[in-house]
Amino acid sequence: MLRATEENWSMVKYGFDHIHLRTPDIEATAAWYERVLGAQIIRSMQNGKPRVDMKVGGTDIFLIATDAKSGPAPVAPYAGIDHFGFIVDDLDAAYADLKAKGVTFTMEPTQLRPEIRISFIRGPEEVSIEILERKKAA
């Protein structure tokens, strides 16, 4: 058994790979992400069944159909993943674009720290999505 020590901590490098989103309507969810966030829709076959995935800003998002056993999305606050975020160069431009598309903002653009501005939108299935802008400190 490998024991975590300062020596072997630096041997392991982690990188972000993907997100799984559960939805009762894969096509509607994919269409929303494509229309609102410019997602690239990727269609393929897996084990003889059609599969719909997306790529948004270089991030893979895999869509999984919910079934009769699936419960509703949790109501905030709750333990577990709270949201995921996408970075933009210009939050004001993103805000205007998303407002024009009828997206619901759960937090208007807000200056969090001198170099970070954030906002939150509501995605399909009540998913909370952060849109943020990072500027280098002056």
C-alpha cells in the first residue's frame, strides 16, 4: 500500500477532464448549451446506442438521461457540487449576450475581488453556472 508522504505527493498530477450532467431531455439540454454558450454538440454511438456529448470552452460535458428512479435536482444549499464555471474575457459583453438570449441570472455581475468579477445563470434542470472574468491585478 502506498502511503501519502511529502515525497510522493508531487508525483501525481491531476487535470480537469469532464463533467457529467443528468437530464430528462438530452436533446433540449444540448440545444440550450449550444444556443446559450456556443457548445459544440458531439454525436456518436456507444454500445449501439446514440450518445450526445458537448464541448464548451474546451471542457467535455457528457449528458446522461435520467430515468424513473432519478430524483429531482437538490434545492440549495446542499452538500456536494454547487456549480461549475466558465471564464470569459469580458463579463459585460457576456452578460449582454446572455440577457439577449433570455437567460435567467441568479446573480448579476458582481465584483468579488479587484481582479475577479462573477455572475451566475440558471441552466437546464436548475444547474447553477458561474460566468467569470479574471483580470491581472494592476
